[in-house]
Amino acid sequence: MTSTTGFPARISIVTLGVSDLPRAAAFYEALGWQRSAASSPEIVWFRTADSVLGLFPAEELAADAGVPAGGEPSFRGVTLAVNLESPERVDAALRTAVDAGAAVVKPPAATSWGGYSGYFEDPDGHLWELAHNPFFPFTADGSLDLP
């Protein structure tokens, strides 16, 4: 999507600060995500359908951003989400995440907005939503068809 302001409407990379890079990388690999060859001992990359997920040591990420490193808050004000084709796919994805070491925060259930959604935490406390939204179909390439 292009922008007339010079600020494109896209998210290219999400980088998560992690306390143990090998453990975090193993968790995402256990979800079935493939580590990119662009990864190094300092940062691990995973390509997703629409963007790239990076894993980087939390203290180094804070230093790179020029902010103080600190304790991990219980809720960071951000969730990451994976939309899926059906409630059954949500349940299956949650089972995979739990098998990989995730903690269920909110079991999947029907929502007030007509979908189906649940949440888990990765080993570093990053909150992920798994959702089926029947109002956001997928395109042929697997992207959301957001009206």
C-alpha cells in the first residue's frame, strides 16, 4: 500500500527482545517456522507470510534503540496476531504453540464480534493472539483481505 506522505503503510519487520536467543529461536522453530539463512549468532530471522520476525537479545535491542533496559512488564501494550482460516485451525495452532513451550493466557473461545480467538505467551512473555475472523478472508497469496 502506498502513501502520499512518504510513510508507507506497511510493517516490514517485528523484532522481539528475548532473554535467551537460542531458547527463543528453538521455540519459533518448534512452531514450524523456518530460520532464515540471513540469521547470525547475534540475531535470528524468520520470514512470515507478510513480514519478517527478528529475535534479538533484549538488552542489546534496548541499547540499539537508545532506551534503558529494564524489567519486563506483565503487559507491554502490544499483541502480535496470527489470523487463521477456521476455529479448528486456531485450536490446532494453539496446541502446537503449547507443545513448543508457550503458556496459554486465554483459551480460544467465540468472541462478541463473531469470531474465535485465544492468546498465548511465548517463553519471553510476548503475547500472541490466534484468531479466526470470518469477516477478514484471505487472498490467494495468504494475506488478509482487509476491507
